[in-house]
Amino acid sequence: AVVSTQSTGDTSKQSENLAKTKDITESGVAQLIEDFLAGTAETSAPKKEAEDELPEDWESRSLKYLTSDNFVSYVTTPERAVLVMVHKESCPHCVKMKPIWEDLAEKYKEHPTLKVAELKSSNVAQIKDLTVQKVPTILFYPTQTGSDLSTAVEYEGDRTLKGVEEFIFTQLSKNKDEL
């Protein structure tokens, strides 16, 4: 079928209604194309997160701020273990987890080897060998990781302060000198 985008008079109100009702008839699709070309089509595409820039003070914060620029070098530094939450700001589960994550970062800010960090999910595609299937995803990178991101251990337990702390203790106790 050929889609015609001819207009017969003022259709601004009509096109508004067609776009909102998602009319998939030939005339509805034609109107949607016309609206799109005119820049007036209403879309419901998910909003893209803003580009992530690395703040100057990222490393001095108790909650380390990671991006695609510093992720690999930070989590693979041999002297430290890193607990990372990959999140999306619009995710309700991530929003609920954020205060717990901030509490963990504050609690462990003086720990000699453990660092708590966050990574926005919009960075994941630019990080080679990092795969995240859902948000929030919590990953523990032990010390002596080298450049191998596959050494991460994913946390699957309760999204509570107590649950994550038990996970931290279990992971750190595997390498007793980190406790």
C-alpha cells in the first residue's frame, strides 16, 4: 500500500488525536508521518539519560563516581576491592537502593581496601567486557583483579543494608588480608 501524506485543511487537532490514539490505519499512519515530518508528532520513546561527565572530585567522594572513562582502571587496581552498583536514575528499584548505597559508602569510606562506587547504566555500552542485564546490578571486584572484568561477583541477595553488608563480609573474608 502507498501511504499518502496529503492534507485537506487544518488537521492539527485531528493529528493530535491520531497520534495519541495510535491509529494504525492507512490514514492514521499517513497523518503520523506528516506530523513527524512537521516536527509535531507526539512520541513516547524513553528518555535517554544525559551524557555522563566525570566530576573533578569523583575520587574524593565516599561514594566513588565511575563512568566509561575511569571504570576499568578503577575496578582493576590491584590494591583495592570495589563494590559497584550499576543503576539508572529513572528506575524505581535503583532509586530505592540509592540511600542504602550512600550509607554503605559512608560506612566504608575509611576501609583500607574496599571502595563503594556507582556507575550509571548509560555507560555500560562503552565498557568492553562489561555486561549488565538488569538494574540495579551490584558487582564486587576483588583485589588482584588485574584487567579481567570477569572476576566480578554479582550480588543476588536482599537489597538491604544488612544483606549487602553480609555479601561484603563474605567476599572480603575470601581474602583475609582485606578484612
